[in-house]
Amino acid sequence: MPFAALMPPSSAAIAVAPLSVALLLGAYAIGSLSGSLLLGRLRGVDIREQGSGNAGGTNAFRTQGLRFALAVVVFDIGKGALATWLALRYAPVGDDLPVTAHGYLAAFAAVLGHVWPIWHGFRGGKGAATLVGGVAVLWPFALPVLLLAWAAVLILSGYVGLATVIAALCLPVLAWLGDAGLPRQCFAIAAAALIVFTHRGNLARLRAGTESRFAGARLLHRWRRS
């Protein structure tokens, strides 16, 4: 359903070239390379068995430290950017599916690969860093807004999951305010919905009052107490 939503409307059926299919499958395969799990093997750990059990940057930081988490985030952002760039670079020109649509589909496929990685038993992370990589290639002007929203919510609340969800929800708003074309609009909505879905546990814990905080990030709270 998400892939179909990103395709432009047409009165006739859209013929998808074999190369297009290969690019999207390749994007999913690249996204399935989990930074935390691959790097974790080098130190003999599987972070899915530690902390929250999530194979993402936040759990990597909590269980393995800052340097490991930074390496994971860079890896996951890079794979999202690579999958997107390859789709744009090698998308068939003149095909029923526009080149830009290839890029947005590939970025979304890479995020799906990160969340449900074929190489790691379909148990991955939550997709935010990989999404950032795709956005950096396709929509770089959106990044400062997303980072500002993420940082603001994190500083005010200390909740990383909430900050990530709010930042993702900015995507459809930016697409609407910028009068974006259909591929970007559909990508923004689909990506935001997926991030909300992958963070559903965080949101449930927020409602229950059991979500853990990064207390050190609550700068405003610390300033008021000092």
C-alpha cells in the first residue's frame, strides 16, 4: 500500500520497468543492513538482547556508549542516502514512473528495510536515521526544520521517542506548506505514519507515564532548578 500511494495517478496502468523493481529491492536490501547489529558483531554483542531490545541508535547509546551510537547513526543515515542516490542515479528516464518517484520510493524502501531487515530476522530499528539519510538527498531544505523540532522537543521533554515523532510529523506539514508535488506529499505522509507506527510503544509508555527520559537533555528543566 505505501508504495502504491507514492506512484503518480494515471488513467492507464503504470508499467514499472524491471530496473525500477531492481532498484527498489536493492534499496530495501541496503536498508536491511543494520548498523547497530553489524557493528555490534565486532564487539560480540547483539543490542536486541540488551536495553529496550531495539536495534537503533538510542538503544545503542544506552547500552554501548556514545562512540558506538554515533557510528551506528552515521551508518544508518549513510545507507538511507546511498539507497536513495542509487535510485535517482540509475532510474530509467522516460519510464512511466518519474525519476523523482524512484527516489522517494527507494528512500521509503530503505526505511522499511531498516525496520524489518531481511538479513537480521526482520527485527530492526525504528527507521528515523535511515529516513534522515533519504531526506538529505531528496529534500535537504527540510532537514534544518526537522532537526530544530527534534532538538526543541528533546530539550523541553527529555523524551527521544516523542522528539522523533514530532519531527517526523513535520514532514507532511512542510510538504503542504511548500505546495510539494504528489511524490513528495505521499512520501511525507507515508514516512510520518511509519515513524509513528514504529514508535507506538514509546507513545503508549508516555501515556502510561513509564517512558524513560534522557534527563541530561532537559536543559530548560535543569536551568530552572539551578
